[in-house]
Amino acid sequence: MFRELASLFPIARESRYGLLARIAVTTSMTTYSLLIVFAGIKDMLRVNAALAIEFIVIIAILSVDGKLEHYLNGLKVIFLFVFLGALFYAFSYLTGIGPKSVVQVLMGIEKTALLIFPLTPAATWFTPYEVSYVLEKIGMRTFSLILRSALSKLPLLFIDISDAAHTIKLKYGSGKIYKSIYYLLLESLLLGNAYYEAYYIYGLPHIEVELIKNKRQDAYVVFLAISTIITTYLLIIY
Amino acid sequence: MNSESVVLEVRNLKVSYYVDGSREKTILKNINLSVRRGETVLVIGKSGSGKTTLARSIIGLLNKTQNATIEGEVLFKGKDIVNADLPPEEIKYVGQNPYIYFVEYHLKRDLEGYAHRYYGEKAKEIVLEKSRFLGLEHLLDRFYYFLSGGEARRVAILKAIITNPEVLILDEPLMWVDDENVLKIKEIIRSLRSMNVSIIIFEHRFMPLLDIVDNVYLLKNGILYRLDKNRLSATQAPEEQTRHNNNAPSMSPRKILSMKNVVFSYDDARVYEFGDFELSEKELIVLLGRNGSGKSTFLKLVSGQLKPKSGSITWHHRCRTGYLPQKPIAFFTEITVMKEIEEVCKQSKNPGGCRDNVEKALKALGINDLERSPFSLSWGEQIRTALALLGYSGVYGLLLLDEPFTGIDYYDRYVIAGILNNLVACNGVSVIVAASTMESLSYLNPSHVYHVNNGRLVPSRDQHELAYDKSIALKIKDIYEGAVPCSEN
């Protein structure tokens, strides 16, 4: 399982859109979600429509970018959050400390989904490399450095965990996988040391991202996303 | 030697570690070494003799990453570099684990990002040029952790030569490398020699390198001795021994498991059609294949970690399976070897007998201090300890060993092969060994050899293809453990 986790890392492969376009689309989608959630809409139908439009825009953009499969995989995690949110609302409703009706419960769940939906494309769309770049550009160099160091050796650690778990399961049986803890602690320290070694000899590679890839294509996706959600927002509000 | 041409000089180097907080342990006593421009030097020595310590001292890593005291000088073009803040760009080091040198997942991005610091806008061009020079351009679009050991090693060397270093230090460049990749790494070393790069190689598995090095040194008892290269080459005819099937049972052996038409795939792109396979009691099976050919996948199918996509695996006689991974350190869980013995023997029907057998085996294998942490043992000692626990405890009936001959010297291989031959012949254990090089297997006495070729299991037609020759191992043992071999450098 952990080996498969390691293989999930390159999910954020090259996008056809430049970094600025992707930031603009993600930011506008998130802003849209926040505006809808905090607009105090009482009509269930309107919230449904807002959620549906958001979902369609995300699906459309990501499928054009060849990222749909990864996004849908990522949605599994989102649904876990939505499910937890649903449990929370249901619990509040049943204990009488939260929403007064089932409609309100459903609306709460939908608003949670509305807030979380735009975050998944962010995970699918941006590489840790690009996140480091953005952090560095906004003056958070130390945080960028920590992120790069932590992420760079994570796939190796997952592979180590997978091998250790398999070895210990065969050595003692499946109930004692926790016994690999000494090895894993040691391996984490060694990987930390190894990172320092690589840093000492080679330093950190220069980060270069493509802010704009194809001017027309980038502008088109930003325009499409923003105009659709502004129109939807206005239609829903009024 | 023309002193003008000396690029790197190690003078009276002494390295000590602090162990247990205060006790000082001297690893290198008085090392002297001169390396000329374009010279290729090979340093050999037993596991734990201090080869990696010497390599890391030269580059200045040791006193920055470990609690070590360094005395003496390491001069690069006459300038002391031991205490420099950063190593000179003209000296590069590729350590035992090649995967650690990549920060970005995507290799091209990592290499171009590194090259950018020196070449600016020309970085892409330089990376392409260097990768073409080493024949590695086809790997640039891969993610570093998906590379095989041999591929990762070659790309790490590529990263090291981007800045045109004058000295390149390679620590165990042939570790985890299959026979085909050994040839490719040798080709790279030859190319670098042609560019007048001075190369220092620290290697256990040095036989394939003897024809491309200029001088050989032995690191022994903390001192470096120059060796006559011819002493290591096979000058005498190998000691031919009749391969006796010492595990041939007197009556027909009990079948343990059989596989029928087994197919496995991680994804549609990588399909392993292993086909049919049978394993009986007291059999030693060798799986021989290149890095990434599917050997480890096969072991995982046998152990039940992976399930076949189609076909069947039938256990005729269920027995506990023990597994030794490529990194033997991952086998250990306790803080002392003694506690390891106790934990493993708790699972035995006769814990007392189990403890006695394992302790006896460990003593015979040179592991005397049972209160030592298994994590502080050398690579070879870890393999021997793990094999004693797996083989002599009586808990496991089938041992799956993933590359047990890598990272150890020729004599250690001989000892480990002896343990395996003995376990099968005398203790009734069955063993499957996965190996990527023929060279490692010359001391084994297998019941069957299978070639694993792109996920296909092909039984070897020639049972005698693994030359049963122990002369090299004994020669190495003599050099490592015998009298001081040659002049101190």
C-alpha cells in the first residue's frame, strides 16, 4: 500500500496551462465558494445549482487538461470529508443543538462540499515544486525550503515503510508491524542526513516555472472560469 | 610520480568517532594517498574497514554530518579542503545510495535546476549534452524513485559531472547493479578517464573494475596499503569443484507449493507472466534477472503480499515464510541481537532449543557480542545475523532472500552462500534467492536456476552455468585477513 502511495506523488504532472492561469482559476473558484456559503442563501435549489455549476466548471477544465482521472481519485478523500461533515450535521440535528430541519442539514452538507471541491484541483494542479516557487516569491523562503526537504525524500520513506511492514509481517505475523518503528525512526534520521549530504554537495536546484505557457490558452481558461462563476453567482444571488 | 600532476593528496589522515558519548574509536589511523590527474584508483577493504569514512572525509562530509574528529590534511591542488565550509566544485562524490542526490522528483527538472546555478540559460543545453555523453537522455523524463539501482547510479554520476569536476569519488558504484548495468557504469568510467578526470572508487565488488583502474589500495586496520593489481586478478586456474547436489534427498521430496499460469500486473503497462513454478522441501532456487525484471515481485507473490491477477498459487505443505529485504537493516526490530533471538524464538515450539541453535550459529558466523545493537552491525554482519535467525530458529520453513549478496565483499558472499547451502542440506529449509548478477552466485549450490526476463520465468538449461569457484573468495580472505600484503602507501 505504501509503495502505491509513493507512486501517487507525481500526480501533479505538467499542466497545459501556465502557473498564473491555474492560480487565477483556483483562487476565483475558492472565492466563489466562500461568497456562496456566506451569502446566507436559504433556498436549497440555489445552493444545488451553485454546487452543480462549480462541479461542471472544475470537471470541464480538468478534463481538457487531462487531469480528470486524478481529480476523481482525489474526490474519494473529499467525500470522506463531506461524509464526516454529514455525520457532524446529523449529530447536531439529532441532539437538537444544530439545524432545525433536514433541509438545513442537507444544505450544510452541500455548503461543506462547495468549500472543499475547489481544493482538490489545487492538489492535482500544482506540483510541490510550484508551491515552493510561490512560497519563495512571497518571501517565505524558509518555509519553501522545509517543504522541499520534507517532500523530496517522502517517496523513499514510503517505499521503506512498505518493505519494513512486509518483512516484519512475515517475521512475527500481521499483529506486530509496529515493531518496525526502530528501523523507520533510524531510516528517517538517515534520510534527513542524506538530504543534508545532497544539499551540502549540490545545493538546491534553481526553481523555474512557466508562469504563462500559451498566452491565448491561459487567457481563455481564466476568462471561461471567471465569467461562468460570476454569471452563476449573480443569477443565484438575485 | 610527477608532483605537478597530483590533484588530490591525503596526508596523515586520522579519523576518530565518539561512541557511547565519550569513548573514542579510531577508524583511520594514518592515511596517505596521492591521486594524479586522470588516474583511476580503487580502494578495497572488508566491511567496516573504513572505506566510506575515508571517502566522506576527503569530500569534507564527515565532520559536518557525524560526530567525528579529523586530523591531517586533504589537499586539492595544494589547498587544504578538510575544514572548508563547502567542498570545491571540482570534487564530486556519489555515495552508496544514489537516490538521495535528487531533490526534485522529475530528473530533468532536478538536473537543469542544478545546472542553472553554473550555466544560467545554457543549463538545458548542458544537461542534454552531458546526458548524451553518458547515454542517459532516455531517463531524463523519469521520476527519480522509479529508477532501478543501476539507472539511479548512472544518473547520480551524470549530476556529479555537470560541473566538469576534476576529481570524482564513487562509493560502491556497483551496489544493487545488474551485470548489464555494470558494463554501462564501466563505460561511463572509461569516458570520464578519457576526459582526464581523476576517479577514486571504493568498492567491495571490485573484480569487474580491475581492467579499468590504474592502482589498487587495500584499507586495513586503518592504514592504506598499495596492492599489486595482478595479485587480485585470476592468475591461477579456478579451483574446479564438482557440483554435488548436497540437498538431494534420499526419497522424493515433499512439494511445498506450485504456481500455475501466474500473471501479475501493477498496471496495464507492466505485466509479469511468471507461468508455472514448483518448490519442494530442501530446495535452493536461484532467480537471476536484471534490475526491474520482476524478481522482487515474484518473491512477494510467493509470500502472499501480492495476489496474482490470474492463475493460481497452491500450498501443498504450509510453512512459515521468512523474508530478508534488499536492505537487511529493515529485518531488525529490537535494540540488541539477544532480544532479536528471544523475540523470534518466542514463536518456536521449543524456545530454549531455538535460542541455543541461533546463538551457536551466530558464534560460528563471527557474531559474538549478542548485546550489540543489530542496527550498528555492518551490512555483511546484518545479513549473517538475519540468516542465523531465519534459518536456525526452526520457525521458518521457507526463506525468501532479496539480493543477499549485494553490498558485501567476496569472502562474505562465500560465507553467506555456505550458510545457505548448509541450511538447505542439513536443516531442511527451502530457500529462494533473487539476484541480479551471476558473479554473486558462484559459491551457491542451487537445485534450480531460473532466469527472470521481463516478468517471465525461464528455467535455466545449464545447471552448471554458475561456475563453482571458491578461489577468488579465499584469495580475498587471505588479503583481508592475512599478513600485511604490500608496501604502506
